[in-house]
Amino acid sequence: MRTYLKTHPWLIFQVDLRLLDYVIWVALGEAQSKCEHISGIPLRPSVARQLHMVYLAKGVLATTAIEGNTLTESQVLQHLEGKLELPPTKEYLSREIDNIIEACDKIATDILVRDPAELSVKKIEAYNKLVLDKLTLDESILPGQIRTFPVGVGGYRAAPAEDCQYLLERLCLWLNEFEIPEDNRIVFGIIKAIIAHIYFVWIHPFGDGNGRTARLIEFQILLEAGIPTPAAHLLSNFYNQTRTEYYRQLDKTSKTKGDISDFIKYAINGYAYELRDQLNIIRMQQWDIVWRNYVHEMFKDQTSEAAIRQRHLALDLSFQTDEPIRMSKIPGISTRMAAAYAKKTRKTMVRDVNKLINMGLMERTKDGIRAKREIILAFLPARKFS
């Protein structure tokens, strides 16, 4: 009898999907729908690149922060842009980031060139080696090699070292045989990714970097399921944002004789929330694009100095704030508005504002004037704008 059967009886390599209640299935359906909306959504290339960088930074930071990396999201973005300078004593923090970026790039490239996505012990060992590459480690820890000593996380004791090779082989076999219906690839891909994550963390087969390796496995499964790259980073981000609950759920689920439905519910609800937030950010970018086009269309063929100034005012006011501002504040909303009105009277400014109000691009409220960007939003619920 293997030791883990006595010490870790919850490692049964089974999941009963009948234990998932309707709330989980509704959240899964929402997640699939939102991933499909995000996939292939039209954005300006510069905006798409920026969003990719932002969510790469979020995901990479989350993957490392939950293991103790202290860089901020803005610092990770600076590092991705080649602008971050760290003292020698903290250079290892950026090295941890680089390792995860390299691993994510490799996973994405492998999937794009149709490398077999099946998991194997060899592939997982390669992930761990990438995670720990060029980091200062204890002598007992060998990157990419299964540990030969006991480890623990908090109060949790990982699976016996002598069983780790066997347990990893069992996990890979189980996951590779996990059936994913073609019509619901994303739904079941998310379930598979969460299952892979929790079981791998329970086994904890390496001396270090287990959490980061688990999230790379999760990332691979999500990409293979057809989830767009920015959305594939969101589970890691959610785990990091709710770190205390994450560890509580891991510990709680290890005491339920293999029933991981509570952890799945925790992860799915969080993932659906993260997707809502991401889709809203993308929607704001699309709103911005359509508004720009609409304003330019309203001034089509108008090339006078006044028309150009009014068009700039409509655009700059809408990008500065959605809140009303006083007339006197208009020159301060942008450099070009300051220049445009530097030698103009207040009467000119009032005339410009009235023109934009008559065109329906602005409105006057008791608190000042504001751009009416909502006029281009179609199919909204029947409600008043606040």
C-alpha cells in the first residue's frame, strides 16, 4: 500500500460533477459566454497591445505575488516595458517575473504550433525548471526535479515524497482522459484547469515553485480550451486577490474525502467576476472608439478653425471626465484646449459649447457641462442616466 493512501486519502483522482449546484453551472455558462465575447473582439492595435500588457502584468504578478514577490503591478508593467530599475538586492524579483513570462510565452507558442497539449511528468518538470531558472535556492532544491524530502505549506503537509512521481503520473493520465465536449470546450476547460490546480497543489511534488507551476498548468489548459490569453490570466489574479480565502479553501477541501465542489464554486464565481470586469474595460475601449468616430462624423467636411476647435473640445472633454465641469475649467482639460482659447474671449467659448449642445454632443447641467457619450449606446435597459 502506498503511503499517500494513509496520509492523503482525498487524492482519489475523481470528480463528481453532479455535486456542482446550479449556481456553479450558471457561472460557468456566463464565463464561457464572456470568453467568447472577448475572443476576437475588435480593438485598435495599440489598445489591444496595452490591454495584453496590462493583463499579462496582472497574471504574472499574481502568479509570483502569491509566492511572496513584492513588486507592484505598475512596477511589473515598467519591467515589461524595459523601464524598471531595481537595486541588486531585489533583482531576483524581476527574474521571477521573467521566468513566468518566458513560460507563458512558451506555452502559448506550443499551443499555436499545435504541440500536443497532453500533460506529462516531463512537461510539468520543464515548467518547474523554467519557474526556478537562475533563482537562488536551497541546496536541496533542484529545479525541475521531483523532491526527495517532505514539505509543507502553512499547516498543510504535502504528499509523501516517495509517492510524488506516481501521483504526478496519475494526475497526468486522469487529466488527459478528461472529456471535454466540443460544444462546451470553455466550460469544461475551466473545470479541468481548476481540478488540475488543486490536485497539483495538494501533491506539491517539487521542493519550490509548486504554486507557480500549478498556475502554468492551469494557464495551458485554459488556452487549450480556447480562452483568449488576457482572460487566461484571470484565475491566478483572483487567487492572489483572495489569498487568505484561497488557502482556506485548499485546506477545507482536503478534508472532504475528495469532494472539491466548494473549491470549484469559489474559483468559478471569482473567475466570472474577473471576466465581467475585464469585459467592461474592453467595452469602455470600444465605446471610446465609436465615440471618436461619431464625433468626427458629425464634423464631416467642416474644416473651419471654429469647427476644428469645437471637435477637439467635444473629444477632449469626453476623455477628461464623465462628470460635468464648469465653463471656466474648459481651457484646463487639455494642452490643445488651453492653446485654442488662450487668445479667445469667454463669448467664443460659450458659442462653441452652445454649438455642441445643439448638435447633441454636450449637455448643460446644474453642475456644469458634460459630453453626452451615452447617446451612441444602443439597446440599453429602460432607465434614466444618473
